[in-house]
Amino acid sequence: MASLKMIGKSDIAVNFTDGMFKGLYHGKNCHVPDIATVLNRAWSAGVDRIIVTGGSLEESREALAIAETDGRLFCTVGVHPTRCNEFEESGDPEKHYQALFSLAKEGIQKGKVVAIGECGLDYDRLQFCPVDIQKKYFEKQFELAYATKLPMFLHMRAAAEDFCEIVERNKNRFTGGVAHSFTGSAMDRDKLLAFDQMYLGVNGCSLKTAENLDVMKGIPVERMMIETDSPYCEIKNTHAGMKFVKSTWPSKKKEKYDQESLVKGRNEPCLVRQVLEVVAGYKGLGDINQVSSTLYHNTCRVFFPQDLDSAADAMLSGHHETE
């Protein structure tokens, strides 16, 4: 890419492997698979890059296959904290790790895998995976980041102390990262921001309450990225952030599916615009394009550094031409 549009919008977290994008809700088929329709809406809304989240070995394979369908799609490879049992259940944890490593290398060669993750710690859902297994395989995935030289796509839920301890131990093993879907306290925020290569990902779940908004306000725009975490984490009418939302799309219930409308209750990437509006609105930043440009630059700095290099080169060569 010779030049970089700095007013683009990225959605750094989309769960396109989720059944809802195949029309499946709680095991019931309600409509046709519609990723292509969802993507067209996103591109029309000014989104020009999407990172598809992988949360297990199998899901990461599927995320890579989806990312290969469009030049504007990218993905992660890794194992979500609630799924880390899969290392042990595979019967050979080291072989499982090597399979992730091979997949990541394949995806890098294809220009599609841009991060290791989603990995981290989730102490809210210990029924799916106990603390010791989560910690063991969170740490193990820093080896993946080190071996691939990729940044990390991170998950931290009700586990700030252990999470930060593990990141601190491994901070020289990864190039940068984002703690996505951040919903923590002001103290959690400040602990994460103390790592100079760490960014915080904000979505609808980050903007639910007045306290959430205050915590978000304290994240410098230069250390933030925006996301939807579709099909989850939409900004609901009951959310404190909703009063700053200006852009809306028509929606219909899934039983009355219409490809011209959003599915009510299912988040999708076009709605990343609403997250941008709440961030700019609550922070009192009048120039939404400038906010968008900074957020986009952050995303490129971590996940697409080669594009920043080529954009800088293009600007430099343009400068020389005018001299």
C-alpha cells in the first residue's frame, strides 16, 4: 500500500466464526449465512480493516479462512483463556502449541495473521477453565508472540493483578498489544497503561455505565483502539454512552430477517462508528475525524506497521519531488 488513508476506521475485534453470522441462534437456524452482507455494510460505513478473532486452534483456522476471502480482512491466532483446557485435552500440549505456531506462520506468509490471541485471563468464567490452566497457557502464548514477532490481542476480565504480573514477566517477548474489550476499573486502566506498548480496546461493553465512561475518558486517545466485538457488546439504549450516538441503522428481529437491515440484538462492524461517536462525544473532542485518524494510526502502529512505513516513505518521496 503506497499511501495510508488516515481517516479510515478499523474494527479490531469481530467474531465472524460465531454462529450468529451463519444465521444460528441458540441452535436454531433463523436466516442464511450473511458475512458478505455484513461486510458490505461495514465498507459502506467507512470501515476499511477488520481483524477476525480466533479463540481456539480450530476457530483460528476458521478465522484465517474467512480473512482470506477479502483483502481488508485479517485475523488472530491463539487460545482464549476460557478455552485453554484444549491444550491438555489434546493429549499433547506441546503438539497443540506447535499446531498454533504452524498456523500462525502460514497466516503470516499469507499476509493475514496480525496478532497472537485472543489470549489472557478471565476469572469471571472459571467454570470453563481453572486459574492454574489459564495462567500456564497465557504465559505459553508469549512464546508464540516471541517466535512470530507478532503483537498480542489480549483479554483481561476480573484478573488484573495476575494478568499484569504475567505481562510484566514477559514484556520483552512481545512487540505490543491491545487489552481488548476493556471494562476494568480506573486502577486496572492505569496498571495496563503503565506498559508502554499496551493499548486499550473500547467497545459497547466499555461504555455501559457512568463509571465505565469516566474510566474510558482517562484513556488517552493515543493509547486507545475501537472495536465492536461483534456479534456481542453492542451499545444498547439503556447504556450511558447511548446519548452520544448519532449514527443509526434500521434493524429487524432475526425471525423477520431482511438483508437491508441489521439483526436486532446482533452487533456488527458498521456500528464501530457509534463507538467512535461516544468516545469523541464523552471526551468533548469536537473533531471526530481527528479522533478517528489517531485511533486508526494506533491500530496501524501495532498491527500494520509495514503500512505506516510505506506511508512515511510515500510522504517522504512526495516531499523530495516538490523540493
